[in-house]
Amino acid sequence: MDDEMRMAQYHAGQCIDAWKLFGAHRCRMNNCEGVGFAVYAPHARNVFVIGSFTNWEDHPIRMIRTGFTGVWQVFVPNVYEWDSYKYRIETNRGDWIDKADPFAFYAETRPETASKVVDLRRLTWSDEIWQSRPSSFDNRPVSIYEVYAGGWKKNGNNPYTYAMLEKNLIPYVRKMGFTHIELMPLQEHPFDGSWGYQVSGCYALTSRYGNPYEFASFVNACHRQGIGVILDMVPVHFCADAFGLARFDGEALYEYSRPEDAWSEWGTLNFDLGREEVRSFLMSACAFWCETYHIDGLRLDAISNIIYWGGNKDRGINQGGIDFIKRLNYYMHQYYPKVWMCAEDSTAYPGVTTSVQNGGLGFDGKWDLGWMHDTLDYFSTSPEVRITHPQSLLFSMQYFYREHFVLPLSHDENVHGKHTVMGKMYGRYDDRFAQLRALYGYMFAHPGKKLNFMGNEIAMFREFDESRALDWNLLDYPSHASFQKYFARLNELYQQESALFVHEDDPVLFHWFLKGKHGVFGFVRGNLVCLLNTSDQKQETEIPDTGAEVLLDSEAKEYGGRNNCQVYIKDKVTNIVLMPYACLWLRQK
């Protein structure tokens, strides 16, 4: 496709590779090596390039307004990789503002804010086997390890680099049996405390942990080890810092023009999802990470704020947001059919994971936040209270088949005074571990893909703090080390037992046979049976089929349990004594 056609698509909101038009690209012109710069600034009187190659203030280079509406371009010779730059814009009011490049591929490390030239054509890959396999999400076990790259482990007071994560995180994920790593946003952002969710550069890999070549090496290594990589994206809002997208050319360009629509609840600015150029910008950003860095899945943040104005149902549906999401998912599935598109959505809006062609929003997966809240609320109450509210655990299967769900115990449930998952458990120290094992046994047996935030697997008590590493010293304590072993076993069994992931949206393959009487739940998935005792008393029950093999006992001593559950045959019926707070998996022969 030539640039003229691509530019027409950009202005029509139909472009999915706009990074090929804009930004800073190493190229050759008139037998001279240099960089071609291009920026969209339709309200500007003049635009200049300034940077390390102009001595910043001394020799700004005037850009030329092209025949394409609002686009400025210039070729600058003798500009090299890693050179820093910004755009100096004269607004219609005659003011001068300096802006980072919206399409920059890299940037200076905070607190500096200039964009940097990088030649992504030099990225190398050796993941052909991974790329040739069928989708890693369809009818496959998906157990996701959600990671904040700056806080998994520390190198002294500094975060791990991409190279360190490659050396240490990948073997750990393999050892624990996770199938995918989900990285909280790696797009450039000025404030560590936003965890990456207040983005300043939608195309720029954050320089906190290294450079694009090192990150590509990390993804490449994940794929060679059979691990998929999912990246969080933020299509709703962006940071309001003066160097970024806010009033980019002196007027609202990326944000809504009306303040009541522009400002978000986080003190950031909402993308104007009704503007065609913004749609092309965001769609292209999603495609960029998949094409350039071989990302396998995108988790899109705060979809409720796209569906409804301000995320508030009472304000009504944002039709521009709905149209944008449908268009994004349509194009992503057309051009990147193996990429998994997942919505972090707290609404009951219908058809989130129904295809666009069938009238839905077109996502492949949706976080089941209802399951998360109901389950954690249930396990946080005392046994005498919880056993009177069995519907908290039963309710999820009344709506499960409406969407394709992910069961998330994410970073959101480990921050802001909510306590960690472990911290939410009821009772004393040993009781909390028993209930945590039961909860995770239930989670992995329940239909839906799984997601866990880093630290869940070692039963962290301390809430997430972006400035600190996980409390790895907990593994010096037997209870935590045993729980980590149990978690790895869950991942192992989940991948071995096809009944837990094949055709999980088929209602014929699931049914309850115990619905919470005395706190005991039981359900069947294909040839597997899951029994869950949420009470603090021994409970005896039975299953009709004989010859059942115990696959998992959460109260086994090797996992830190206090007593094994008992299974015996009486009158050709399998009888089971469930210990307090126990989860038992059985395979029927």
C-alpha cells in the first residue's frame, strides 16, 4: 500500500499501521543517511524539529506542511539512532510548545521526556516454530501470570531489566507451569505510581527496563520456551502532562473538546473515540505491538469507560466508543487472527465476546469480575455466615455461557487497602492457608481461563507496592513454600486434564450435584469431579460412580495440609470425608 492510500485511511479512521506514516524513521535521501520526521498537527501555524542534533535551542529545523491535511514532514540528514528530539509547535494563538512525538518508538528515561530515534528494522527473531503453531488460546489451557515488570524482583534498589527478566522470570514461569505472561503496560509513562496505566507514549517501549532490542529478545525467549506474552493496553485515557498528547497542537486533538468529556476520574484525559484520526492512532498502536514485538494477546483496560460515558451507565452509551471497539476488534482479527483480544470490563453490557459480524463488540475474552468479587467476598466471611449464602459461588454458572470468561485474581485485588488474596481469607494463620488452597482448587476447576497476579502463588500478605519487589523471603517458611508447590501442581493438572479447558463453553459438560448445603459444593466437568468444603467442620458426602481416582487433595500434607480427605467404597458408592476447608479433585474411570 502506498503512503497516499494509507494517509487517506488514517483520516477516515480505517488505518491500522499508521506508525509507518508518522514518527521518526531512519532512511536515506539524496545519498545521505538521516531520519524522516512526520507529525499530525492540523491546528499548528508552524512546526519545527529540535533535538540533540540541533543543539536543541540553536538550530530548530522547520517542517513542511504537506498536501495531507494537517501533516508536517521533514528529512534531516546525519541524525542517528538514539538521538533525542521533540516537536516545537507554534499554535494558532502564537504560543510555542514543545511536544514529545506521539508515534515515537522510544523515549528518554523519566524524568526526562524527549523522544528518541530507534531503528526497529534491526529487531531479530527466531520464534518461527511458535508463530507457526495454531492459536495458543483456543481450546487450550490458559493460565496467566500477571507481572509488573518493575516489581517482580529488584537488582539492589533498581528494577530488573528486560535482560534480567529474560534470565530469571522465564524459567520461573516454566517451573510454576504458567502458560502466559501478562505484562502491565510497558508503553512509556511519566509516573511510576500509575503502574503504566497513564500513558505518554502509546508506541514507545518504556526505557525504565532497557531498550527495544532487549525487550524483543525477552519475547523471543518466551516463545522459544513455549510461553505466550500478553500486553496491557490503555485505549481509554492518557496522561495530562504538558509534554504529551494534551492539547497537542494548542487545541484538543487527541482528547474531547468538552471538559466534562475530556477529563477522566483518574485526572487524565480521555481519548476522543469519535475522532477518526484518534481511532486510527489507537488501532495502529494495538497492531504495532503485535507486529513489531510479536505480542500474542492484548488486554484492554477499563472498557466500561469506553462503553459508557465516564464509565457511568446513567450517562448513557458512548456510541463513538462502541464503534471504535468494534472496528478495532474487526481489524485485529482480520490482520492478526492469532492475537487474543481481552476486555477488562466490569459492566453487564451484552455481547462483549460476540463477534462483530454477529453484532457484538468482538473481544475473545472478558474478565469475570463478578466471579472474582463474589468468590473473594464469600471466602472473607466466617464459615457460619458463608454457608448461608451458597449463591455467591453458584451464581457464576448462571451467566457463564453468555461470554468467554477469564477468572482474574489480579493486581486490582492486591492494592489500595483491599488486602491481598491471602489477606482476604477468614480466620487464623493455618486456616487461611487451608482456605486459600481450597479457593485455588475451586478456581482451577471452574470453567474459564485463569489469571493470577505475581505474588498470589507464594501467598503474599503484603499489598502490591510498585517500589518494592515481592516478598520472596516468604519461601523460607514451610507454609508458603508448600503453597507454592500446590499452586504449581494446580497448573500442571490444569494442563494435563483436557476436561478443564476443551469446550469449556459447552453447558452439557458442566453440572452441579451439590449446591452448598452445609458449605459443601460439588460439580462435574466431563470426567472430573470437584468437591469443595467451605465449612470449618468435617463433611461426608458421596458421588454415585465408583472407581474414582483422587487427582488433587488440598489438605494433603505435602501441600501444608493437616489431614488427607478420606475416600472409600461402601455399597458400590464412593464415599468421601472432606476435611474442613478442603478441595478435592477426582477423575472418574
